[in-house]
Amino acid sequence: MTIGLNTARPAPVKKFWPMRDLPSYLWLVLTVIVSVGHRWLPEPRWLMIHLVLLGAVSHAILVWSQHFSYALLRVPASERDLKAQNLRLIGFNAGVVAVVVGILSSLWQITLVGACLVVAAVVWHAASLLGRFRRAIGVRFAVSLWYYIAASAALPVGATLGVLLAHGFSDPAHGQMKVSHALINVLGWVGLTVLGTLVTLWPTMLRTKMRPEIVLASRRALWVFVAALSVTALGAGFGVLWAVVVGLVFYLAGVVWLGVVFARTAAQRPPVAFCTLSVGAAYLWLMGCLVVLVIGFTRGAAAGSWTLAYSSFTTIAPFLVAGFAVQVLIGALSYLIPVIVSQGPASSRAANTEMDRGGVFRIVMANLTLLLAAFPVPSVVLVVATMLYLGATASFLVLMIRSLRAARYAAPSASTRLADAEARAAGITAKGPQNPYGEKKRGWFGAQAVAAVVASTLAIALAVAVNPSALGVLALGNAGAGTQQGSTAGSGNNGSFTADQIANAPKQTVEIEARDMKFFPASIEVEAGTNLTIVLTNTDKTNIHDLVFPGGETSGRLAPGDTATIELGVLNSSLGGWCSILGHKQMGMVFDINVTGSGADNSDPADHQAGGDDAGSQAESSGSMDHSMHGGDQAAPSAADDLNFMASAPEDFVARDALLEPLAADNGPVTHKMTFEITEEVREIAPGVTQEIWMFNKQFPGPSLHGRVGDTFEITLVNHGSMGHSIDFHASEVAPDGPMRTIAPGESLVYTFTAKRAGIWMYHCGTMPMTAHIANGMAGAVVIEPDDLPEVDKSYLLVQSEMYLGAQGQPVDVEKALSGEHNLDVVLFNGYANQYVDRPLTATVGERVRVWVLDVGPSRASSFHVVGGQFDRVWFEGAYTLGSAKAPADGAQGGAQALALQAAQGGFVELTFGEAGNYPFITHIMVDAERGAKGIFSISD
């Protein structure tokens, strides 16, 4: 039998109903806007996920589960029912707006009010479903209603956890509650609704018969889903990892169980329309994401590491939203909207034609690029893939408008409808295709699919052509945790062996571990002529590692717990390997293979290395037994060769805003909540000079924090980088073990501290080697004002840092940074050489100007000086050294010409300018002023 959800309308249906039709559309439009402008918005990841799930998807659930309940139960809706639904939708969307505003403004009370409105609307929704269900008798498909009621029971629990998360937890409870909150909402509220709806909607969309076994299967599966969700949520909330694994396995089993029936249904009439292809793809993404979650939580449970398990969740969460939730939403709406708005066969065909326009192209493009984004590709490829996915899915918003217009224009006139009615009364049936999508040819499908593949490939190739360095990153980033087949000839290890000797060589497999910035064992001995295989396991708790050899053999980058196999082939000479993660080799991550025996050729190990490493610097920095074997630091032109400190910044260059805005009135301690997202991106740091900078919130130096003694700072650190990172706030007094720990890519932590002392404090990444992470941009300032700080006319903040340049577009040269400050190339104020020469800081004659200065190093001292000016108030490391809070020093007391700072020290100076003009400010370590640490105060009358 088929289910007539598209024809049975026991409830009065409005062709356009604002509270039904507009909110999901508007939430999706906002999602597109946020996706494009995310770098300028607070909490962009949270915002995009919640605009989709809490906004667009949840509104659609409230609307269409009510619609299906009327159709399935055959209980007509009264005007009172429709008015009640309208009020629920208004209250729900008002609640969503309040939740978003509360989170973005860090006002927990607004979040609480919004959550209460959301929960009230959903509870009311569930009560209406239950009341309607009780009035119906002998309904075969009542199981779908039970799915909706179970889903409605899940959301209040998830919403409560969301409010508590907004208020804040300490680690690891924050991560546990976050996982529990997300799984309850995604697998419960959204997942159960989708699964219950597809029981009847899937065959209806395919226009085929419902499988007889689906009713019994869905009834039994519901119990599995409810039990699995309960175990999963409780396990996550209490940090019992094996409980999470068990719950996810059973939930996955239920999804597969129903999926088999859905697949059999599709076999009866394969999907041809965009709506069915989109919903089918979404179901596959749901299964795939659940498999990844099961694997990730199993690894975490086996290692006893919540951090490892949480990493898998944060990695897969965006794909649950983009692959599953978004595609099932636009697929379902692509079917349902034409059903609701059409007025006859011609109107239906017109509406569906628009909804189906370029359907295969859009599906292939969206899923291909989303799949590509799931792999560790370089940032330029990721950006292109994301934009292509966004374009493919956002096209639904345009086609929806076109579909509505087409349905209206194709609607029959009153006379036509009368003629049709008379014809039907006379027994005359109109001819024409019954399938509103028409007949689709295989070539039509294939052409669109090929076009999508070609278009995405060309776009990504163009992106790589614009940024050729991405190729090297891609090769390294995509080296998976599986077996890596090394090129034995590349190392020159088997050159003295015949083909027979190579084929008959004895085989040896050696297992080694990477942890704590070392390999265990750090060296091995093998007989000449041995065919050697290395099995590397990363047993570190947080850091990514790899192992590479001079011939190009590599394990690929391994996350904690991953294992890879490296085939080195037959060896006749000693060689060395190393970890290629920036700075790890210098910390001692080197591995030696010493070949012994009569066939060994170890006369000159340097002959066997690739890349020409400097043996002396290697021996000095890494402490290995024979560093002439460790290649890999190939000589490359340094970006320092392109430095021109007399060059001007590009015309479109925008200088970092150095103005430090005054604090609001002191009404007691304030809680500052921010998310610091770690990214690794290529940025220009001087005219024509680019480096890969590691940043907090895409800022170099990191975002500045500003507050008073007694204020609390709650910083959520999220690692979107390719290696482990951390954060250390000098303004805090907390045990470093927890909040300052290194987190792996995809992980997050919450660092909470209360400012107890005034000062301008440094914060930075504390992951080893710390020199490299700080020199590569991972540092910033926290300004905690003393209580008696006098007001000034203008206040500026300057953060001085130094850089040791590698090749263009590459990260810091670790060898330079570790060998001492005499090798530095650029000294910067606020992240760009001489930026305030071309874009001066301003003031007027007679204005009192305060300049906060922090030297974040990592190694170089500073001596801040304003040419033509004198300081009459100086505050250094928490104390006034000239003048006081009551008044600046007068002439008899003297003045100050420079603020001397060592690395990680800071303070402020104040001065007034007596006449108009340009006053350079520099570090009076003159060589540093001449290599970028210079700016201008432009003073006007």
C-alpha cells in the first residue's frame, strides 16, 4: 500500500502560513550568512550548529510532526488547534532568539529564559500529540506518533543541560555534559523524529508500496533507540565511556535495522528526485557518523582517556549537522512544500520541477565536498570545499522561492477547475505523466554527476594553484594512520643487493612508540640485508606525532592511539628518522637504525641522508647519538630574503586596532566568556612576506582581554589546528595540570580564572617547544587595571613580538628560534612590521595618552621610547615607578625616556604632546627598531 500524506488533508491547510513557512527558511538564511562571515562573529561554530538544529530543524519538527499526526490519525484539526500551534511556534522561535542572544552576550539569565520558552513549546507540542493520539482508534501507523512523543521528551533534558553548560562547568565535567547535551538533542530530538517520520514518508516520497515489515520493525526499534539513547546520555554525563560505546552501538544497530527496510523500499523504485536523493544521503551520513563515534569512543574507553573520546565527538559533530540534519531537512522540505502549495497536477509538476532542478549535481557536489572536508586537507582546500558545499545546499533557498512562484503561476483558473470537475464527474480522466518529476534518463543522472565531480576538482585545483604550498601540506596531512609503503630505492639502502637477495632477504618487524617527545626505543640494530618494517604507535595522550625517513618513507601524522606501518625495504646502511611536527625533532624525537654485519656500508652516513641537514646544529639541538643520519630540514630560501623595511604596506592593508577601549562603569565583578579557536593560517607579517601563523581567533597577537581585579574569565579553548596546542594565562593563579594541558586537534577545554592582581599579563601556548609556539604567533595580552587607575584621553595597547622566518608561507624556523635571539629576522608591534608608520596612531595636542606595552618575546627584550616625547607617569609590573595614581610626576621629580621590559614583562607609560607633528615610537634596541618595531604618533592641533 502507499501512504497518501500528499493527498490526505483532514486538517484545513493554508497555502501560506507565516509561522509555518517562514522561520525555517529564515534560520537557514541566517546560517548561510554566518557561514560566510564567521570570522567576524563570536562563537561561530556554536552559532552555525544551533541556527540549523535549534532553529531551522527544530521549527520544522514542530510544524511537520503536527501535520503528519493529522494525516496519520485522520483526526481533523480545529481552528483552536491551529491557533494553539501558532502560539507554540511564536513562543518557540522567540525562545531560540533569546538563547542565541544569551549565549553571544554571555548573559546566562537570557539563555535561561529562552530555554524555558523552548521547553514549554515542546512540552505543549508533545501534549497536543498525545491528546490527539488518544482520540484516535486503531491507527496502524501510530508508531510514528510514539517516535515524536519520545523525541519531545528528549529535548527538555538536552535543553536543561545546555543552560547548565552556558552557566559553566569545570573540566572534564564540561566536556562530558557537552557530549550528553549534543547526543540527546541530535540523536533524540532530531534523530527519533526523523526515523519515525521516514517510516511513512520514505515510501510516499518514492511513490511506492510500503514494506509490510516496517511497522513491526519500527515498533521494536523504538525501544532499542530509547534504551540506547538513555545509556549513551547517562554514560556521557557521568564520564563512563564504555556505557557510551554500548549505547551508540545499539543506536547504530537500530538505524541499520530500519535502514535495511528503507533500502528494500528504495529497491522497489529507486530514488530519482532530489528530495529522495537528499534524504537517502542524509541517512548514510547518520550511519557513517555513528560508526566514527563508536570507533572514537571505543578507542577512548580502551585507553581510559575521556580526552581521546571527546576529540572524536568534536570532529564528527559538524558532519552530523551538515551531512545528516541539513540534508534531511532540505530533502524533506523539497517534497513537502510542493505538496502543500500545489493546486492541481500542473501546479504540482511545476513546483517539483523547480525543486528538482540540478538535483543530482547538487547532491554529488554537496556530498563530495563534505566528504573531502572530513579529511585533514590544507586550509585553502578546506575553504573551497566548504564554500562549494554551502553553494550546493544553499541553492535550495533560491529554488524554494522559484518553486512557490511556479506552483502559483501553473495553478488552474476557476473555469479550468470547473471543467476538470465536470470531466471527472463524466468519468473522463486527464492524461499525462503521474510522476510529477517526469521520466529521468540514466544519461541525465550521469551527466550531472560528472559535472559536479569536474567542477569541484577544478575549483580545488585552482585553489591549490593560487597557493602551491598547499600541495606539500596536503601530502602530509592526508597521510593516514594506515600502512605507508616507503620507497626503498629513495634512501639508497638496497643498492648493493641483487633482485634475488632482496626477494629472499630475512624480514624483521620492529614496534616502537612515540610519546613524551621521544621514540621508544630511540635506536635499534639490524643485520645488513634485513627487510625492515617499522610499526609505530602514538601512545602520547595529547600530541600528534609522525616518523619520517630521508627517502620519503613516512608513517603519516598519527593522532593519540593511532598506529602505522612503514616499509623500509632491505637495508645495507644506517639511517635516521625524525618526527616532522614543527619543533619535535629539536626536542629529541629522532630515531636511529644502526645496520651491522659484514654487508653493512656505514663508511659515510652523510652520503645516505636526503636534504643536507647541518650535522653540527643537529647534534647541538637534539642530543641524538649520530645526527648526521637525520635529514629532513632541506635548505630553502628564507622569507627573510624578501624583507624590505622601507616598503609600504599594501593600499588595502588594515592595521590592527591598537586602541584600548575604556571599561564600563565599575558595578562589581564581571564574568568574561570567550571562545579561543586555534587555527594555523598563512598571513602577511611584512610587505611581501608571508608566514604560517598559529593564532587564537585568527588574530596575531591573540585577542586582548581587559578587566578589573575580581573579574572572572572563562575561556573555552578549541583546537582547530593540525597539532597539539595549549594556553597559559599569566594573569591566573591556578594549578597548571588541568587548564594548561595540551589538547589534540578537535579537542577543547575550559580555562577559568579570577583576576586577583592588576597588571598587563602575557598569555601564550605552553606546548613544547614553547619557543616555537610563541614565536609563531601564539601569545597575547590580558590587561587588568588597578582600582585607582586615572582616566586618560586615549589608551593604546602594543604587544611586541619577534619572528624567526622560515620559507615563504611556512612556519617559524625552529633552528633559528632555538639557537638564540641573534638569529631573529623581524620585531613587530601588534603582528605586522612598521604597520603604524603607514597607519599612524592619533591624538591631539594636550591629550593625555596612555600606552600599554607588553613584550611577549619569546626571547628578546624591549626598551619602549617615543621620539620627541617624555613620560611623566610610568607603571611597571604592577607598581608606579614614576608619578602615582594621584598625579603624574612634575618636572622637579624628573621624567622617563624609556620603558625597559624583558620577555613576559609589561606596563604602561603616559605622556602629553605639546605641539602637532609626527612622533615616532620605537624599541630603543635600535637594531630591532630598524627591523620592524616602529610606528608613529600623528598629533594634530
